[in-house]
Amino acid sequence: MHRYFDFAGRNTSYRQETLAGITTFLTMAYIIIVNPAILEAAGLPKGASITATIISAAFGTLVMGVYAKRPFAIAPYMGENAFIAYAVVKGMGFPWQTALGAIFLAGVLFTILSVFKVRSWLANAIPTSLKHSYPVGIGLFLTFIGLNQVGFVALGIPGAPVSLGRLSSPSTLLAIVGFMIIAWLLVKRVHGALIAGILVTTVLSFATGITPWPAQVISLPPSLAPIIGQLDIAGALTLKALPVVMIVFVMAFVDTIGTLIGLSARAGLLDAHGNLPDIEKPMLADALANLVAPFVGTTTSGAFVESAAGIEEGGRTGFTALVVAALFLLSLFFAPLFTAIPPHAYGIALVAIGILMVSPITKLDFTDYTELIPAFLTIVLISFTYNIGVGMTAGLLVYPVLKVISGRGREVPPPLWLLAAMSLVFFVVYPYR
């Protein structure tokens, strides 16, 4: 079998990278259906939105694999899509065309800052304690998503926002069985534990009638004609739309940094200082995706946290991303098959990933509260607000403030003050409900 070396010098194989790519795709294939369903509330036609979602994901992930050579998949962000649909369009009254124009402008800013390495300059100034908090926060975030997908955690009532789900549900019981299969395989150090759990749970779900078999396997992709090139850049350049552009920019900016650092930490791709070498390359891949996504008719795209699934299966190079991109392109014609995977099948994988990503919490200094408090806020707010960007901006804002009032302001590097200012702007202009 052909073998090659990744950036960290680890020996890997095409088989391992392919398995990792398949695993990542299976855990994020839901975006093909979920993203269009959310954007439909903003007025975007569902069929065309499905095609736009697939094309933007395939393009961004392909650039990530070929240019950045990292095992990260790119797709429209969950959270940002809901923000556009419910806050910007339905809440603030902007047409979806203007919202897409705002995303495009943010993508232009991303690209400029990436080319001139400003984003990497800012990313490298983030304190080590906050960098340790990102994989932990992302891990808990994925765990919460997974627990909700399998029905173990359900929405509660005012005063008790979440509650125990209905464990007697056949899908939840099957998910518990599937999770124990993954857990057993992880204990045995079996490669492919996550994908095995997903596939076994899916097959059992079909066989027992919990999930209906897909009515068809192959279908032609819906036309992009209703939405491609419909972005309204002029409308997004108005003073009224400026807060939208700022929020989209800051949210996606910190989202990408946190996701890249968090995933890279788990993959062992960070250097001795906790930085990702050549981070401007995956950042540029992310920036270019944010130029293409609004043009084809979908929302902010970036490194997807579900890439952690492939990393746990051994994905370490851009070949993993190439596999994901190829599967997204296939899904243009096999969408009914890929989207038939039930939530309780990929949800168990997300819970397992959460278990594997929390270990960096042991690297936090629990005796230095100027380091611990910002890290803690980052971790809990990523999960409890259901938004990686909110958690990150909170940590970036609180960290320098605590250092200053503790008489340790000299420990704050100048770029961090810029990140703190951006975070403050984010919270000031955010359209709270």
C-alpha cells in the first residue's frame, strides 16, 4: 500500500485517509437537507438551495485539500444560517439577496486579510489557555448536538431549557446500542469505530422499520437558476446593512480560527507554541468558500466541526478533504441515499467525538483565574449559546480585561486588543431578541 507523510511527520495511508474522509462526510451529510430547510424560512427555494449547499461545500473542501492540504471539510455553518434566516431576514427585514451580499462582502474582507496574513497574525496572538479551550468547547458542542439528535436530550420548558428525552423511543434505544458499539470499538482501539457505528445503526434502523428506506437512490440535482448570482452587494453596502456585515464578519472570523485550532489540536498539527503552521492557507480556503457560497446562493461557509470525526479515524492530510469533496459531488446525484442516514446514527458519532476532544482541559492552569475564567467562558458559551463564535468572542473580550484589572496588562499582546475590540463590536451590534 502506498504511504506518505503528513505535516507532523506521522505515517499514514490512502486507506486511512479515505476512511477518514468517508467518516467526516457521513457525519456532516445532514447539512445537505438541514441547511436548505433553514434557509427556506428566509425565502430561498429549497431545491436550488440543496444544490447550492452541495456545490459550496465541494468547492471549499476541494480547495482545502488541494491548496491547504489539511483534513478539514468546509460547508455552510450551522448557526450562521439560522442567524441569516431568522435574525437578518425575518427579524431585521432584509431581503435574502441583501443578506447574501453581506456574506460576500465579509468574504472579500476574509480574502484580503488572509492574503496579507493579518488573520494568521491575529490567530497566533491568541493565548495558549484559550487555544486549549477551543477543542474542549467544540467537543461539548458536538456532544450536545449529538445527544439532541439521538433523542437523549430534548427541549424543556421555561426555567429548565433542556430535559431528558424519551428513552423508550425505538430510535433512541437503537442509538444507545450503536453508541455502545462505538465505545467498545474505541476501547479495543479499532480503526473505523465511528463509521462502523454509523453504518451498523443505519442498517438496523432500516431493517427494523425505524427509518424508511429511501424512495429513490439517484436523482438529478435541482437547478440553481432561482438563486445563483442573486446576491445584492449594493444593498449590503448601505449604512443600515453595515451591522449585518460586521456581525457576519466577526462571527465567521472567530468561528474559523477556533475551529481550525481546535481540530488541529486534536489532529496533532499544532507546533510547540500552539500555533497551526501555515494557517493562512486553510484560512484562504475558507475565505474563497465565502466568496463562492453567497454567489451560488447559500450562507457563510467554513471549516466544519464535524471534520473531527475524520480526524479521529486518522485523517491527517488533504487527501481526507479530497474524499469528502468527491462525496459531496456524488451527492448531487445520490442525495436521497446520503440523506437517508438517520440523525440517531450520526448523532452517536458526534457524542463519541466529544469524549475524544475534551482532554486539553487538563492543560489549563486552574490556579490562574485570569487564564481559567476566559477559557471557562469560552467552553460553556460555545455549548450553551449553540454558537462557537459567541463563546470565542466572550473569551477574547474577557481575557485582556481580566489581565488589566489584575495589574498584568503587559501580558496582553497588541493583536489581542484588536480581537477584543472586534468582539466588543460584535456584542454591541448583535440583534438580540
